[in-house]
Amino acid sequence: MSTLSEELDRYLTVRRGLGYDLGTTERILRKFTAFAQQEGADLMSTDLFRRWQEAFGRANRHTWSARLGMVRLFAQWLHCIDPRHEVIPQALIPGRYRRTQPFIYSDEEIRRIVETAAELPSVNGIRALTCSTLFGLIAVTGLRISEALSLDVADVDLEVGVITLRRGKLGKSRLLPLSESTTRQLRAYAKERERLLGALSPPFFVSDHGKRVTDCGARYSFAGVCQTIGLRPTEKFNRHGRGPRIHDLRHTFAVRTLVNWYRSGADPSREMAKLTTYLGHTDPAHTYWYIEAVPELLELASRRVEGEVRP
């Protein structure tokens, strides 16, 4: 019988073939199967999940409900292969999906994040260089962290100033035009990276050892930067703690774009399609959500309806 980790490899391959990104799902399921191996468990069961939950660490109910959903889908896959695998009941951790209220960074906070990232400890300077450029790029483009990390050198046209996203959410590709200042920063990064590491590697954003930066590595560095500048409380044992997330840079980009439209008198209903496409949303409703999520936007939208907002 195949081990859970071997079946996980097949499961991820099939789902990615359907266009799913699965970055977070893989990270969670790898931890689960590693725990199962440590426990000597070859079969999926509710008891195994409960023991893993107890050993994993603290998290709120909504987080654990999401993790249960990831493990449960994998359990359904396993059950189809071998009925001895138990499908964990969804009611084990009841939870309703709720979008996290976005944290909107100020210009000063973004500046401090980028500058502090440029001072991160590094073997050869690459980590600091990569993190400061990566965080800055997400802030000015609204890229998802998975999209930014998936970029290869060939995807970043530093002459024209265009990024080609070949592996966006659900496998959708799109082109992102860049401003001249952003293109200039990316050129400087590429030049310095080549000077420090030699020949360019396929991944655009690399670690000290020239490998592609991982999702965990990027989030860990971002959390550390936020703790340094006071946006997150410091934690024992190098824990990330809670507070503003790297994904909130994407939220900030979207919100600022919408706010500027309302303030300048632009017609959001006409402009929204551009932002929806640029962000890679599958439905404009996902973009309109920001109007309800951010009080200032809701107020501006209401004033627009009442005819109070003028160019």
C-alpha cells in the first residue's frame, strides 16, 4: 500500500493539472502527512486528524475549519482508492468562510517595510535584496505572493516593462504592464543579483543560495520585518504572531486604486473591468468587495451615488 505522502504527490499532480495553484494546500498537507508518518499511520482517520490538530499549534476555529477542508478533500481522494481511508466529517470543525478584514498600509508603512527588508540578515546580501524588491513589487502591482514567486527570468521583460504571469490563480495567465520606476527597480535587482550570484537562474526571485524563494520563506521574512517596525507584536521562539499580512499589500493596492477613482471623478463601473483583469479576479464581484470592506470606500461610493463627489 502506498504511503500517505506518496498518494499526496499523485493528488497534487492531478489537481495542479486541472489548473489549481495549491501552494497553501500543499504546505498544510505536507505537514499532515509528515505527522502521520511520525505516528506510523498509513490510513486516514478522524482520530489521526484530531491528534495532528493537538500537535500542530494554536489557531482560531476558522483557520482550522479551512485546514480541515484541505485534509478532507485529500481524504475523499484516498477513500476512492481504498475504502479503508475514513472521510473526516465536515461537522468536526464547523466554520463559515469569512473574508479577513484587510489591513490598509500607509505610504510610510510600506516605505518602512521595504527599507527594513533591505536590512535583513543575509549570507551574501541576496535575501535582503530579494525581499525588499519582492515586497515593493507586490505593493505597486497587487500581485499575489504565489504569482510573484512563480516568476521566471523569462517572464519579466525589463526592456518593455511587462510581466507575463503564466501561472496565476486557477492556472490563468495575464500580462501586467509596469511603470518605468518599477521597471527600473527590477532592472537594478536583476543586475545586482547577477553580480552576487553569477549567471542568472531561471527563477526571478531567489534566496541566498540561488534557489526560488519559497512561500514560507517570504512570509517568514515579511512577518519578521513587521515585528521589527512594530506592525506585529514580537513572539517567543521566532513565531510569526498575528497582524498585517503580506497579502494585505495586494489589498492596499486595490483599495488605493478605487479610492483614487472616486476622488478623481472617474467612473468606477467603467474602470472596474481594468482592475479586475489586472488583479486576476475571475469575477468583478471579488473586486467590488473592497467597497464594502473598507469604510472610506463605502463612504466615497455613497457620496458618488448622491452626486457629492466632484472631479
